[in-house]
Amino acid sequence: MKTPNLAVEIGPLRLENPVLLASGTCGYGAELADLVDLDAVGGIVAKGISLEPMPGNPPPRTVETPCGLLNAIGLENVGLQAFLDEKLPRLRRFRARVIVNILGSRPEDYAALAERLDGAGGVDAVEVNISCPNVKAGGAAFGTDPAAAAAVTRAVRRVTRLPVIVKLSPNVTDVTEIARAVEAAGADAVSLINTLLGMAVDLEARRPALSTVFGGLSGPAVKPVALRMVWQVSRAVGIPVIGIGGIASARDALEFLVAGAAAVQVGTATLVRPGTAVEVIRGIRDYLAARGLSAPADLRCP
């Protein structure tokens, strides 16, 4: 049986395999070290980092739904300096590529983060978060406007040599318009989708279940939407696409690779079964080998 080569190229970023842990679901990486073989995954996308620490939204901020998770965490994080001093040194111990998700309320914030991370050492790429629905400033405001999305991307591109991955929102009319804008502004890749805006109700209390009323829906419910958008964007741009959304098995991941993704991120499923990403890698390898295929790219539908 032929042994496939799982390595993939995401612009200038090389991954040993196409499976990454999604931002916001793996903490700063080390939290999962006792549960997951972090040397086995292609990369770890660290929890979103802002220039200053953020407390996030008040509870309740997570609700389970029948087919997914609704969250309104609000980008709680330790801030850049604590990340560099306390979190990054532990992340560097693993063989997985380190990708840092960055966020801000102005293009200048994103640029300042990217510039500091570029010089820190041990960071392999930045994921520019312009798509979080759970913050009032920045976030989705950038991800729904092509000009604003391009402005953030351009500001980051100008100050860093690191690969720049822009994370796109599904809460838009035409995701390809945003993807083309960030590609033209210098993005090396795009990742999609972030969560879909949703709501849950506490019937006993007769009020919204989340403190913020609305939150971001992830998990199996969003997979068909994510697959559709990956298909659309991968045919609209020339840069690699990283698929995200409801991936809980190797079969899910393979479907994204067929749809046009060059790599995938496992998110909500990690909260349920921490070892999901490693299972997905094994499943992709077995699928390719059983069919005599040599690489994940061979799966893509023309």
C-alpha cells in the first residue's frame, strides 16, 4: 500500500499534515498537552490575542444546542505581553506549527500585534481575526466590509514577513467578495468559517440564555454552510483556503478537502473529544492510502 505524504503548503507556511487545532478551542495549546499529542497535529492556532488583556463577556456565555455550541466568550485573553512571556515559551516546545490569532479594534492594533509577534521568535504565522461576532468594536465590523477587511490585511502585511492568514465571517452576503479583497491586500491564505450568529432562550427564566443575547454557533450544525463557503472561496481566489466548521471526524475533514480546502481546523469537537484532531489525521492517511492517492491535494474536486 502506498504511503501518502500528508505535508501541505499554506502559502509560505509548510505543515507536516493538514489538520490544525482551531483558535478558541485549544487555549494556548499547553492546556491540552496531557490529553492530546500536540506533536502530531499540523499546527496550533492559539487563542485570540489583543494588545491589552480582555476580560470577555459576563456569564452565561456558552449554551449547548441540539447540534452545536453557542458561545459569547467575547475574546477573553491575557494580552500580548503575558502571551509572549508566559504562553509562547510553552507553545515552542511542541513540533506543531504555532499560529497566533490576533484581534483589535483598529488596523493599527492588528499591525502592532503582528510586528511584535514577528520579532518574538517561535511564531510561524498569524491568523487575522476580522470575524468574531462577540465583540462590539472591530471583529465582525471589519469582516463584513471588503474595504475594511483589506485595510486590516494591508496594515498587517506591511509590518510582518510571517504568513498572513485572514479568518473570514459567514455572516455576510457574499463571502467571495471579502476573500478577494484580502487576497488583493496581501493575505497568504484565508480560513473560514468563523461562527454563525445565533440565539438560545432559557424557557424557565423566559429570557435569552446568553448574557449578550446573541452568540456564535459552531459544531455540526454549521458544517453544510462552511462547506458551501469553502467551495465558493476556493474557486474565487488563488490563495489556499483553510476549512473550519463542524469537523468532528476524518470523513468531515475529507469532505472539506474535496470541496477545495488545503487544510482544516478542528474546533468544537476538541471540546467534546480532545483527541479528535489526531484521529482525523489518522483517518485522512488511511483514506488516501486505501485509494492509492499520494497527497491531500489529490482529493480536491476539479
